[in-house]
Amino acid sequence: MTLDLDILPLSSWMPETPYPLLISGPCSLETEEQSLSTARELAKDKRVHVIRGGVWKPRTRPGSFEGIGSIGLEWLRMIREETGLMMGTEVANAHHAEECLKADIDVLWIGARSTTSPFVIQEIADVLKGSDKVVMVKNPMNPDLSLWMGALERLNAMGLKKLVAIHRGFSPFQETKYRNYPGWKTYIELRRSMPNLPIICDPSHIAGKREFVGEISQKAFDMGFDGLMIESHIDPSCALSDAAQQFTPSDLAKLIDRLVIRKQTFEDKEYGNKLDQLRSRIDVLDTELMELLSARTEIVDQIALYKKTNNVMALQIDRWSQMMNMRLNTAEKLKLNETFIKILFQLIHEDSVRQQTEYIDNLEK
Ligand code: PEP
Ligand code: MN
């Protein structure tokens, strides 16, 4: 399903620069001095378009710094006044949205925890109704595309047209080197579902650690994101939230220098021919893969029948563990990614068990 919301392109409100939309600034605004000095340094880098700063902080556990509150909005106004840049903050309820309208904040973003709640989104959308603010919506904590799209639809229905989605990864269901699981698949689905929606990436909250922010930012550009939101702090070691993932403004500039921005496509005949050739080889291989899968399902039917004749269960855990070990050994020899092969065979096996039970059900009818 594709949804063409009534959304304005980034170019309609973003200051004109050749660089993709770049938002940076502290995780949390802490003091006037910290806020202004960070912004001043960032403004020297002409690639930064918007200064961010959280003033109401959603903390997972109580007892840590929960944000400076509305006074921070004044500091954001001072930042805009001094640097001429747009600025923005996170809103998590109707009261925050009202405060931001009063203080004339340029960009309001909705955090991952809030996107999970349609009540909260509707409350915020009702307050912002008819305003021309830029509103950005982070993905919900869990990879639920409908919740993410639903939030954008609710805002759009209230007349908000300067909408942007922010991909910040998902709560990890298993240990990874990153703080949040990137789950690029959900981003790709959002791109397909809302083709005219600008989508940026927040590599800071995916990474959780400075050392991984660069690789995720590059990946984001390789996958066609329209921009980045990266946290920065004049002195990250003293930050009151997310200290491990923030950059000094000068380290941020070095990181941006290293990023390569890809072209969407390349109108060159030779490039086009070569790419077409490679793609047709992929098409042939994919067809062969599916023919192999089809041959496999025929054998699965035979197994189902044989088990049924001998009154044996469809699911055989020992065989399944042995099979997975064998497949992972083969994957290693063929230099295939272990996680990919694991997920692939989990799917194949799950479908094989489904097929066997359905086959037996049908025989018994
Ligand atoms: C943030 O941007 O500082 C933040 C709290 O992000 P998220 O909602 O992605 O956790
Ligand atoms: Mn943060």
C-alpha cells in the first residue's frame, strides 16, 4: 500500500545548501552557556542546518536528569537569534507542544516512546492543528510500521505538511554492538509506503557509542536517507545524558568530512548497461533459488506422507538442531553471513513444518 500524504518537500523550508539536512546539538540542553557555546561552534560548520536540544527528557528509569524544562526554549530562541539557524526540541505531550508554539520553536520532534502511543500523538496533533511548524516523527521503539505511519497520518490530517520521519532504530531483542537495533527493513518499507515523505537517520541513538556513529551515518547515505540528526556537546564527557554517543562540534565536522554522499542514480550509458547486465544475472539466480525451493517443497510433502504413514510428528527438534548446525558450517565455508543464514533457515524450516501439518490435515479431511 502506498500513501501519498500532502507533504511539502524539504526544499520548501530547508535553507539552501548542497548538503543533505543535517541536525545537530546536545542530547539535552543543560545550561545557557553549554547550549550557546555548542550552537556557536556548530554554526561555524556551514553544513549544519538545524540546532537540536532536548529540554524535556524521556528517561527510561527515574532519578536521572529529566531536562531543564521550558527555560531551555528561551536558550533555543537565543541560538536562533545569534546563529540564524533553525532550532528544535522534542515534544512528548500537549503541554510541551503548547509551550513550543508559544516560544515559536521551529522544529518539533516526537520521540520514539511517544510514537508508540496514538493517544499522545493525537493530543499533540490537536494542539499543532493548522500551524506551519516542521514536525519530525521518530520511529516507535518496536518495529511497527503502522504505528509510525499512523502518527504521520494523524499530524497530516491536522494540516501539518512539513513532516519528516526520523529512523532511530528499535529496542534490541538480542545483544548487538549497537544501543538500538538498526532494522533497516522498516525504513525501506516506510520509503515504499510513503514515497514523498522525507526520512532522515539518527545514527547517534542507533549507535549509542561515538565509535559507531560514522559507519551508521555512511550506511544511511548509502541507503538514500535525506539527512542526519547527530548529537553533539561542547564537552561530551560532562554531558548529563547520552555522554557516550555525543561529539564535540569539531569531531563532528571531521566525521562529516569523511562521509560520502551517493548519487541517486547515474545517467551514463555504460554505467546503465553494466548495471542492467548485473541485474539480469541476479534475476536468473533468484529464479533458480525459487526453483530449488519449489523442488524442496515436493520432498517436504513426501516426508510428511512418510511420517504420517508411520504416525510420527511433523516437528523433530533433534533433526532441526542438527540441520541448523550443518547449514551454519556450510555458511562459514561459503563465507555467508551467519545471522542471515540463521534467519533464512528458520523461515524455511518454519514453512516446512507448516506445509507438513497442512498436508496431513488435508489428507485427514
Ligand atoms: C533524543 O533524541 O534525545 C531521544 C530521547 O531520542 P529517542 O526518542 O530516539 O530515544
Ligand atoms: Mn539522546
